[in-house]
Amino acid sequence: MKILNGGLENVRGFSFSARECGIKYENKLDLALIHSSTPCNASGLFTKNRIFAAPVKLCRERIGNRIHSILMNSNNANASTGQIGYQNALVITDELARQLDIASESVLMASTGVIGVQLPVNKIISEIPHLVKGLSAENARLVPIAIMTTDTRPKEFAVSFSSSMGDFNIGGIAKGSGMIAPDMATLLSFLITDAPLERKDLDTIFRKCINDTLNSITIDGDMSTNDTAIILSPISDNYLNDSKDLRLFEDSLMAVLTKLSSMLIDDGEGATKSIKVVVSGAKTDEDAKKAAKTISESLLVKTAIFGKDPNWGRIACAAGYSGAEIEEENLSISFENIKILERGTPLQFDKETLDKIMSRREYTINIDLGMGRGKSTFMTTDISYDYIKINSEYTT
Amino acid sequence: MKILNGGLENVRGFSFSARECGIKYENKLDLALIHSSTPCNASGLFTKNRIFAAPVKLCRERIGNRIHSILMNSNNANASTGQIGYQNALVITDELARQLDIASESVLMASTGVIGVQLPVNKIISEIPHLVKGLSAENARLVPIAIMTTDTRPKEFAVSFSSSMGDFNIGGIAKGSGMIAPDMATLLSFLITDAPLERKDLDTIFRKCINDTLNSITIDGDMSTNDTAIILSPISDNYLNDSKDLRLFEDSLMAVLTKLSSMLIDDGEGATKSIKVVVSGAKTDEDAKKAAKTISESLLVKTAIFGKDPNWGRIACAAGYSGAEIEEENLSISFENIKILERGTPLQFDKETLDKIMSRREYTINIDLGMGRGKSTFMTTDISYDYIKINSEYTT
């Protein structure tokens, strides 16, 4: 596997475009298109929120089709917009399909931004000719910019791998900096590859990789109405299906999604820390995930991390109410390699060394439940003054 | 029912005491005692956290006994302190019992403060003679002060009611300002009454009242290791057992606990708002509680409230992932009497009037799920810069 410069442009057979459409702000790229002239197999994972956006409904209906294009917009979520919102998504994707000369059913759509406001359909429709005309490989770098909302920087990553059928590439982009929570951990993420995979292989591998990456990060514990992750792989007469090749594909996709996940955490709203929460020794992997998630989402843990306060009691407390099987006398906690709780007994530790660790931007907290062999890793951020600032001023 | 001035001192048969013991800080009341020379029936509700403090273990063992006293300390939770922590609680309550000439098993204990630090046993033991000597009705006002940690003011309330057996009083105190979450919503709350109730009546009524009050408020969604609520009622040959009298007792206890709950919310760490979240039209009461709890705990909702931002999309979104049965097209939301979403359709509203409502310290958000007749009310706060400040500087 090789890490490539740039992002989506590394993947053969796709073209890209982005426009300033004025959906909410002027002079901001807010509409983008990923297109493949070859039809693709697609796999998608979407929010589990019962209130979900119109484009999520549209994607769920179409994800099993032969897919050519994904249309994206930022600054408007098209969520809580009722039947009109869904009709708007249909009208827009119909018009795009007409101009690309493809079936409407082969176009997916994803939106992110404010909830409860109708899309400015006419503005978008009038930009579609320019969007189609602008399709090129070079414009790939504009797409991760066009989907940004409170993100401070675009997120893209790409790798290549060598299989028995030759070299292939996987590129991915993501946006999201608040409302990132497990069960679709990001607002939007799009992956494309020139490796041809059968739909069922693509689906199995994509779900597995998302579970360990985008579904294992948290910023504020809220679950969005719009969470969407989609991967496209070209339909072919000659699929990658050797088990070793599929393993290489999986490793490469995992690498892309892992990198995108850490970029999301690094750019968490107001975050000053990127923390890895590693739970081991749980009765089951599921228990480990419960504990890792609850610790990662605890406001008291997150404020302690922000304040560089080694308040391990808050970590023990969060593990205690996570629902995981836990016994106080089996619990051990360390910050990096500094043990501070050993099987229920607080240890003396060097405060200066610990302070140095907690002053880093990135470090790992290890929690050993001492109950079995289950394990899980989560990525989380601290909660800072800036998180409050960003989120108390979002729509006004 | 009549609201009384002051708190615990209104209840006949109890005496009180508090001392500066230097558990963590000098010149702070941090040790307190509630005592009844008549043995009492007790009912208690405790944290559901699997990591629970030594005094919680002690209370669980003793709550069914004839109870004379509750010893309380602040500034040290005696949690995650292992077998030594439990032994310390035993030694301290043994010594108190000896000096009061009562059985050890008749003494309860509750602690609040930092987790993972052993109690300064000798300091506490040496204060016990002064604590016992100081017992008086007048010292009641010191007890809610002695249990404060980050609370900015003591919380006490008392009422009287007239039954067929004469007039009785109920007094209560509470502390807690962060880590207040459903399933024992406060760190510590103590209620006493001179109304004699059989243990099973006391227990049934106490559980019911707590469920609608202390278990229906949230500040940061964290669940403490020390949450404790206890009520004492004198053992008697002549119990209050007429159903009308018991109903009067329940209403009075509910009034005390409701008032204490709103005092806790008003004093939430860094809180600038006290918000009532009223969910109606749920399929079941349980569904309503799920939605009310999730909306009340959502960081995005809480930051919007802080910023006076009528971002109802975040409320819909939180309701959507609460686990309650919900359909977008049935959902209605209003701030006080201003409807902003009507069965899935956003309404035009007067921004100025809404801004006036959201500028108040207290207001109500109504969410009608339109699915049935279930309802639930939660109390919540906003999350402000000061919450972050208080909690990032707690132990250091």
C-alpha cells in the first residue's frame, strides 16, 4: 500500500466539479459533483436518526442501482423539510441526470448544513450547466472544500495498492466537525475507487471498515439527520475477487477511512486535543465499545482533558455507567505508559511526566476492565470554550 | 399544604450539626450530621453506576434498619477508594455511633467531592465529639451549606400539611450542580419528616416522587458514583395510613422535591438558563421520557439555548435519535406559546417575540410527537463558557 498525494483525483475514471451557488453565503463553494461515466456499484451507510434528511431518503432508495454521480451541497441540510424537501431533491437530481444524459435513478445526493430550511432550488438548477461543464480530474481538490461547513480545513486522502490484477487506487473525502457521533460518525464522507468489486464484497468490506473508523469517533455525541458515507466502485466484467486481493483492498480502505477519521477529530469544533480511548479487558467487544463510547462522550472527561486535569475518577465513573460489565477492583487506567489506577488501587505517579503527556495535542488513555478479552478503540476530542462559541452562534 | 420559611429545622424531633473539618479546604463547612433520637424508617435511592462510592455501599446495607443518623461530608467522594475506603466509612460511622450511644447499623453516610482520594479519617474522627456536642435544631441551616461543592448557594425547602392525625412537616436539602443526570439526578438529597409512615408506604411514595423530580433533571448527562437520596420518618405505634392522608403526604413531598429540583437546575454549573422540556403526544410515557431526556442532554440543543438561537432543527434531531417512536410529519415544536413547527411544517413566527422569550432565564419548550398520549417533563440548563471553566479546573 502506498500513500498518494492529494485525494480523489488519484482515482481513474472519475471527474469532479464544484460551484459557488449562494445557498446560504456568497463566495463559498457549496455545490459539488463526483461523476463516473462508467456505472458503479455503490454501498452506503446512513444516519440511524428517525428524523432523516430528504437526500438520505433518496440515497436509501437508489443505493442498489447502477450509480454514476453523487451531487453534494453544503449550508443547507434539506432535513425537517417534509414532502417539499424530498420533491426538491428529486427535481434537482432529475435535472442533473438530464444534463449528464444518465438515468435519474443513477444520481445520489447528500446535503449538510442548517436543518428546517428549504433548498433554494432555482439557484441550484441554474448552476447545474456550469457544474456539468466544469467536470475534470483537476477539480477534485474543490470537492472536499465545497462540502465544508464549520470545518476549518478540507479532508482528503488517497492510497494505492498492487493486486494480482494490477495497481488500484482509493480516494476519500469527508466533512464534519460537530454532531459527530457513533452510528455514522460523520456528516458526509465519500470514497471512490478504480478497483472493481462486486456489490456484496464492496458492501461487506465498507461496513466493516466504517465500523472501526467513522463509527468509532465522537465529538459531541449528537447524531445528525444527514450522516452519509458512500463508496463507488466501477461495474466490470472482471471483478477483484481473489481473497488476498480483497484483503489488500480492505486494508487500503481502512487506511483511508482511519486517516479521514483522525482528520475529523483533529478538526473537531473548538477541539484542542485528539485523544485515543483504548478499552481492553472487557467481557466482550461490545462491552468494550460501550465503555469507550461513554468515556469518549462524557462531558466531565472532555472538560478534564481540556483542562489537562488527570481526573481519572471521571473516567472510572463514565465506565461505570456505560452499561459494560465492570468491577471496581479489576479496573486499571493509564495515560500513555503512566499507570494511575491498578486493579482498583490508585498509584503514585510522576505529576510532571503526566502533565507533559496531557499537554500534548495527541495522547492515548488506556482503560483495562480486567474482565475478559474484549477491546475497542475510540477517538475523541476535548470540549473547549470555542465549541460553545461555535455552536451558540451557528444559525443566528 | 403550606410553604414554610427555612428548611430542616421545621421538622420536629430532629437535630443538626456541622463542622469545618479541613477535608480538602480550610474554612469550609465539610462535615454534617442529621440526627433523630427516635429511630426512623428510611427509604433511599442510589446511583445506578456500577462504580459506586463506599458510603453508597454502606447505605445499601443499612437502609432497611432502624435509622437514627445521617453523616455527610463534602470535598471527598470516597469513591474508587477500594476496600480501604469502605473500612474508613465503617470506622467513622462506628465512632459516631459510639459517641451518640446508638447502634452502628443505625447510622447512614453520604459523601461528595473528588473521586479516588482516601478520606482523612483522623481529621474526621477528631471532629466527631464537636459534631455531636453541636447538635441543635438551629444548626439545621448549616447542613445544606456543609454539603456544597461547586454549588453557589445552599438548597433547602420545607412545607407543612394538615392530616386527620394533625399537622406534619417535611423538610429537605440537596446539593449538586454538575454530574446531575437522570437515574438519581443529584449527588445528595436528604428529606426528613415528622409524619410517621410505615416503611413500605414511605418507600413507594418516595420512589414515585423522585422519579418525577430528581430523576427528571439533567445538567451534563454524567451519572455520579455517589448519587444518594434518603428520607427519614419516625417509627411509631400510630402510622399515617389513611389513603387521603397518604395522598396529602405525597403531594407535600412532591412539592419539596420539585422545589429542590428547580433549585438544582437554577444553580447548574455555569448555567444561564433554566429550561422546561415538555414532551407530549408520545406513544407511551416511556417514549416521552426518552425524547425529553435526549433533547435535554443534547449539547447542540444546550449551546443553542445558551446562544438564544431558535434552532429547532437540533431539537427535532435529538428527538429523532432518542429511541422514541417518531414521525417527522407528526412533530410539532413551540417555545412557550410560539409555534415554530406544526406537524412537520416550519411556521413563520415573530422573531422579536421569540427573541424575548429566549432572553428570559426560564422558559418552556413544548414538543408534541403527535403519536399518542404519553408525556414527560424534564428540566435542563444551557451549557455556557463557565461550565467549561468550572469543570476544566476542578481538581487542579
